Amino acid sequence: MEAYRALLGKDLRVELRTLRSLPAMTLFAVTTFVIFRFGLDRTELEGGLAAGVLVATLLFAAILAINRLFVAEREEGGFELIRLAPLDRTVLFASKASALFVYLTALELVAVPTFALFFLDSASALAPLVPVLLLANLGIAVTGTLISTIATMSSARDLLAPLILLPLLIPLVIAASGAAEPLLRADGPEYERFGTWLAVLGLYDLVFALVGYAVFDFLLED
């Protein structure tokens, strides 16, 4: 746990000092909402369309952070230090996934109220969205960390990461949109299949967390 806290604290301090990822993610999300606002020429969205706009925007904003997740380790020899250190290398996976989860949560503190301001009549649906967004964040964090590790080893990491990551995130997008859709209806939120979609999101998170834990050590060796 000490190594985990040290690595996570290092990543968060570096981000606070350099602001490499969060401002870009936030600007991307807000700009995308503006594009949707005028591109669709609508001041209100509901149901599946609202859920799709929100989930897709947050997903593409997350890719900006995923592409840069291991840049410092690659450029400054961090991978070699982890290989030489007497600790479980999956600690690096856990710390990076946690850092990415924090970035996504911080992004949503700005992006989701902005989305509500642009497209929703009422902010009453935002509170029920919290568990959906947290589970989606966890899935993006563990999957994004795993794929970022693979892409960082390539010179074409900015291209490779989205090409591998986006197909893997399709089930998460379907589940997150399915959970958010009844919450964003114009006639008020419904919860008929809400628990089912949350269970699907939780299962996705668990599967990819276990896969990441199982293969991260081998990826780091390669």
C-alpha cells in the first residue's frame, strides 16, 4: 500500500503542477457540447440521444488522458525503475488506473453540469447518474490503463491506443448509455432496468480489472 500511495500521489502531484491532461479533457468536453448544441440545433435533449451525447463525449475526452498516461515513465526511465524495484509491478497498474479514475471524476464535475446547462430542462437526473458515471469511469480507467501500457511501447501510441481501446469499450458504452437513457427522459427518470445495466457495468469493470492484474506484469516485461 505504501508503494501504491507513493505512485498515485506522484501522478496526482505531477498533474496538478503541469496540468497536462485535465484542462485539455475539460476543454474538449465543453467544446464538444457546444458543437452538439449548434450542430443538432436543439436546446433540449432527452432519452437515448442525451445519453449518447454525454457518454460519447466523456469517452473521447478520456482518450486524451489515456494517451499520456505512461508518457513520463517512457521518457524519464520510469519503467526501468519499476522493473528494478522490489515490489509487485501490478502496483503501477493500480496506481495508474486510480489516477485516471480521479481525472475522469474531476472532468465530470465540470462537464456534466455543463451538459445539464446546455441540454436538460432539469438537473434532477444528475444525482441518479452518479453511480453510472462512477462505474463507467472505473471501466475506462482499468481498460485504458491496460491499453495505454501496450500503446506506450509503440512509436505510434497516439494512433494505436484509440484503435485498440474503442472496440473494447463498446460494451461499456452500451451499458452506460442503457443505464443513463431512462434517467434522462423528458417525463422523468425511470428505474425499471437501471439495476440490470449497473450490474453489466460492474461485471465489465471486474473482468477487465482481473485481466489487467493478470497480464500487466508480462506487458511491462515486453
